[in-house]
Amino acid sequence: MNRKFSIKLFLMPVLLVTFVTSCARPVNEESQIQVTGSDTMVNLGQAWAEAYMFESPETFIAVGGGGSGVGIAALINGTADLAHASRSMKEKESAKAEENGIHPQEHIVGYDGLAVVVHPDNPVNELTLLQLAKIFSGEITNWNELGGEDLGIVLLSREVNSGTHVYFKDNVLGVAEEGTEFSENALLMPSSQSIADEVGQNTGAIGYYGMGYISPQQRPVAVGTSEGFVLPTVANVVNKSYPIARPLFIYTNGAPEGTIRAYIDWILSESGQAVVTAQDFVPIL
Amino acid sequence: MRRQDPLAQERRARLGLLLVTILVIVPVALIVGTVIVKGIGAVDWEFLSTAPRNGLREGGILPAIVGTLVLVAGAVLWSVPFGVATAIYLVEYAPRSQIARWVRLAILNLAGIPSVVYGLFGLGIFVIGLKLGVSILAGTLTLALMNLPVIVTSTAESLKAVPDRFRVASLALGASRWQTVRHIVLPNSLQGILTGIILETSRAAGETAPILFTVAAFYLPRLPRTIYDQVMALPMHLYAISTQVPNIGMDVRYGVALVLLGLVLGVNAIAIAVRSRMRRNRIW
Amino acid sequence: MNPSVKRSPPRGKGPRVTLRATYRKPWSERLLEGGVHLAAWLCILFVVLILFFLARESGGLVFKDVFQVVGRYWRPISEPPQFGVLPLLAGSLLVTLTATAIAVPLGVGAAIYIGEFAPPQVREILKVSVEFLAAIPSVVIGFLGMIVLAPLVKSLFNLPTGLTALSASLMLAWMAMPTIVSLTEDALRSVPDTLRHGAYALGATRWQTIRRVLLPAAKPGILAATMLGVGRVIGETMAVLMISGNAARIPHSVLEPIRTLTATIAAEMGETVQGSDHYQALFSLGLVLFGITLVVNTIADRLVHRGETS
């Protein structure tokens, strides 16, 4: 191989990369909506999409999970039309969005009551927020300290940066002292369903997740507030007596228009909110 | 010290090794057996031919099956020409050059990079950097890159297996290097290359981490239309329904596992069959 | 290209240049040969690109004080965040060592049986089974580990949870097994027959030959197989994510949950703010993984080549 040939070969990759870059993504078809984001909302989003596509077959909705961060990033990068998020947008993300010429608009589309769950055979069924804080920060380590059996407490949490984890940390662990950390012994599960599965098999376990994941294999505990012990039910979240609930967001680029507008309007309408209830989340209406 | 009878010793060693081998192999049977027994009930024609319904709990997994096939086809499409060309370079053009050593080192490293790092790379470069979005294009490019070493290594092996006297004879007849490669070496190593491709197929079909952030959709009942669409994929679907969807039947989870396992092992069985036929038919 | 260069006196071996002088390549042939060279170049480029990209996205966080590399806490969302990599490194190390400790003796044993003792038909069946084991997707293994193995480990050792380093290691050991078995078998097969015949001629039994002649001779190959198995275990993501419990702290035994580098990336990437310290920390983990596997694979490669030349 002579030298000139080598130089040409070095140039070719550059050309190739330029070529691939230039086939940028085409503008979305008008009738297709790309939704992605929060894992908490992925089942809800799926149910919305399924119901909406049944009512308006001309629209097509693709639902992806990955996490609130993925959703917001996709919106910022223009690769998604809607972002599901179980936390509000961070400053850094807003700045990045403006930089890219995207103007995220926030829509509250429902509420999520976080249920604290134990195995159905566990006799402990009422806990105050302070007790919860002590359990999850590792101060209380045995069920007998709470009036249960002599059994070690197995803590189940979501991974550190899921919206659910952040919310629980700020609003439950933080009740006594701000910035309290989860116990190092907490198992960080990749998803709400895996917490549900583990609680179902493990009499010593305690975990938390969205109300939608409660099944007969787990039992939610009533959480103590100034008004007594309150169970995580839709009614209690609506009347704001249940203390661990948070808003769920959808972000759009600017004020929604056309198909996206129709979809958002539908989500906020009675039929869309009926889906929220059916998924055991709490409607805004 | 009493010396043991070497033959008795050998018998004992042989038995021990047999037990060890059984211990290694039995889990394969257990895994495959469990998945078949528990999953077969969920798999029927509807399961294979319709889209999921009722929050993925009912209906079928057709979009995930099609998605996996599309991803595999895409990965093969990108990586095969590339991988075969690289292997030809390594074996036929510059086997002992410094560059070839670097290329080999590069391939070795590509083979060693964990799949989740490919996922990171794919997310950063294809999805965000090149603005391909979460799409078939981004996902297949990521998978292709990851499987490149498989293709290069297996192709290089089968090129090397072609005896040198074939090349020498061809060159002596006045054929150019490329003509030799094209008409002598490639036809004689075709089955080996094919085996490599089939193995890549089975590997690409089962990967989750690289497609997690680059192409996989949680729910997308329509079949893909353009390379900028997202798709559902079987491994991702299994991950999603076994960790993210509440109250889903165990038989559905096992059903998806069975379809995925069936696809991957089926493809592998084809590769094994091709290879054993090739060994029998080898003319040199 | 300058034609005079092409007809210049031979630089290398004779026949090739004679060929050049008489045969003028059509453009299609040049194009294809160009493509072949290009592909090879690009392979190098890809590795450099991946490395460069990981380094760029990690934003040199390693060098800022926020990334306390030796920190004991991985608390990426706290204020201020702590990105101590020690618990993750310890987790990865623990599963890797445990899995290797299980996989190597079993894998090498199985390889000896398959290569030296098994009758031909049985050997084919065993080899196909090992290949099938290699082909089982990691998400399927993780799924079964979660549903079947974890409850088993929990009740067997009477633990608070079955999602432990041990469950993960068991799964990983069998995932690394195919690599170890097939490469060890290759290493045994590549020992020259003359050594084997020599041992038999001295009256050694098959087992004595294996232990005293074959295994020592194949040692570099077996070590290489081990290293590649280690590489496979360290990089494994989905199965580990599903069954290791993901508790980010330094483990004291294999019966505790652990969190690995790979699982951390897969689990947390989704929720991070792009460009944030956390995002950079995750890419730094990617870089660390890249570095570890690079070292492990290079050692394996060296061992293979040493085996070939000796």
C-alpha cells in the first residue's frame, strides 16, 4: 500500500461519518406520536395509547420506557413528541432544551399515590411517617420493634435515581431530618414490579411503589398522619388525606398542536382520566 | 506412602470428570425444560400472530417477534459486509503487517467490551449525537458494532482454513489477488462464513442491554414501517413484563421466554447443522 | 496513483510485482480492495471512537473532586452527590471472583472429559449442549434466576432475601462456562501429539498423561480461557441487574446483595439528566469497565500467543 492510498483511506471514514450524519431523522408523520419516559408511567402510557388508538385508529402512538431522564432527553433532542415524567424538569434540562430551541410545557395528567407494602402475613399494618423514615434509614431493623414478629426487616427500594426513589427520599425519609439517606442495606430493585414480586415472596420485606402495583400478594400499610392512619386509595389521594402522593407529568414541546393536542386533550378528558383510574393511579378530575 | 493403582485412579478421575460434566450440562436441560414446560401453555397461534392487549397481559407478541427479526436482519446487514471485508484484509491482504496487528487488537477489544457499554455508546453516538433518535437504525448499528468481532473472527477462521496451495495455484495462473479471493478463497469458505452469520443472528436476537436505550419500545402494536421507527423486541419484552408490568400471568412471562429461547436455539441448531455438513463435505 | 510507482522495481517478493506490471486492475476491483482496506481501518477507528466518546461524555469527572474514586458511598442523587465507586467495584469483583471460582474447576473438568474421555457420539452431544448454554440469552437466565433460583437460595440459606451475590455468581458461572470449556478444550487439543505419545510410551495411563503432561502444557491456554471467562462475567448486565439485589454497599459475604458496575449503568442511565455529574459518573463507570475488560482481554491474548509460540 503506498502512502497516498493510505491518506485516502484515512479520509474515507470522515466522509462516511459525514454521510451518516447528513441522513438526519425525517420529520415525523403527522399522525404518529412518539412517547417515552418514566417507568412509573409506562403502564399508564401504554393503557392510554391502547385506548386512544382504539378510539382514533388514524393516530399511531409508540410508547417507550427507560426513565424520566430518557424521556426528557428525548424531548430535548427532538426524538420524542411527548415525555412522561414522574419528576418535574430540572434546571439543567430546561436550559439544555432552550439551547436546542425546544420549549417544554408541563401538563399534570394524574397523581401517583405511593403505597408502602408488606407481605400479607405480616401483622404490622399501620406505620407513621416517622416510623417509615426510621425503617428505611436503617434505624429500626426488626419487626418486633413495631409490634410484629421477631424478624429482620428487608428494605426494598427503587434504584437511586428513579423518580419514585427521589420522591420517597425527600418526602418520607426527610420528615425528621432533611437529607436522611436510605439505609445502605436497602435492596435497590430495578423496577416496581420486582419489588412487588419480592414482597410477595418475603415475609420480612417492606417496599414502596405506585398504587397500581398492589395485588393480593402484597398488603399496603396505612400511613399515619395528623388525621389518623390513612390507606393508599384513590379516594384518599383525591381528598389529599394520604400523605405520600405526587403529580405525574407529560411534557410537550411548546403548546401542543394538531394530533398531539388532540391526544393531550383526550388524556385530560373524562375518558383519558378513566384510564388513569383503571391503572390505579389517581385522576386529576 | 502407599502408591495407588494408576488404573483405579484413572477410573476414579474419569467418574469425577463425568460428574462434573453432568453438573455443567444439567442446568442447560433444566433451563430449557422449565421454560418449555411452563411456557408451552401460553404459546398458541394467537400468541404468535397478534399484538398485545390489555396492558400487555393478553393478546400476543407478534410486534416483538417481528421487531427482533428486523433488528437481527439490520445487524447482519450492517456487520456482514464490514466484517467479511475486514477478515479478508486480515487474512488475504496484510496478514503480517503492523496495521493488521492493530486491527486484530481492535477486534479483540471490541469483542471484550461489555454489552451495556455498547448501549451507552449507541445512546450517545447514534441516538443523541447523530440525531437518529431511538430507532431501528440506531439499534441495528449498535448491535452490528457489537457483533462485528463475531463475524470477523469466524470469517477469518474459515478463510484461513482454505489451503494455501489453492491461492498459489490461482496466482500462478495469472489471477490477481482480488480474483483469487473472489473466485477461489470465498467460495471455498462460504459455509464457514455462513455459520458465523447464523451465530451472530442468535446472539443479536438475545441481547437486551445494547437495545435498551437505542431502539426498544415498551408498547408498539404496529409493525415497523421505516428505519426511524422504534420496535418492540423479545428480550426487552421479557425484561419489561417480568419487572415492570404489574399482575401479569406467569404463563405469559414463560411464554415469551419460550419463544425467545426457541428462536435463539433454533437458529443455533441450524448453525450447528450447517457446520457439521460442511465438515463432512470438505474436499481437502 | 502514479503509474510509474506501480512499475517500480520490486519492494517485496518477486511474483507479486510481476503480476502488477502485467495486470491492470479494473476500477471495480480497486474499489472492492479499497473497501477491504477501509473496513479494516474502520475497526481501529471504532475502538478509538468508543474510547474517545466515553472519555468525552465522562467529562473528566474522575479528575474533579466530586468523583471520590475511593469513596464508600454511591449516592448520586443526594445533595451533594457522592459518586464513590468502591461499593460497585467491590460488587463486581465479588461476583466475578465467586463465579470464576465455580466456573473454572467445573469448566476445565468438563473440558477434559469432553476432550479426552467422552466417546465420539457423546462428545458431539456434550459440545452441542455447551453451545446451547452459550446461546441462552442473558435476560432468560436472569428471569429464571429471579423466579426459580433466588427463592431457592433464600430458603436454602435461610436468608432475608435470595437476591444475593451468590445467586448472581451461580448464574454468571454457568454463563462463563461455555467460554472456559471450549477454549480449554482447544488448548488441550493443541498440545502436540508427540508429547502425548511420549507419555503413553513411558507407560503412563491416560489420566497420568492428562495430569502430568497435557495440563501443564496447556496451562497458558487454560489461563487465557479463564481470563476470557472473567471478561464475560464482568461485562454481564441483564442477569446481574435482575438477580443481584443491587444494594450499593461493600459486601461482607456472598450471601448479601451487591451492585455491579454494569447493573448501575443499565439501571440509572434512564433517569439521569444528560450532561449532569451523574450522567458523567455513569460514563466514567463505562470507562472503568472498558479499562478492566481491555486489561483482562489483553492478558488473555498474550497468554494465547505465548501458548502458540512455545
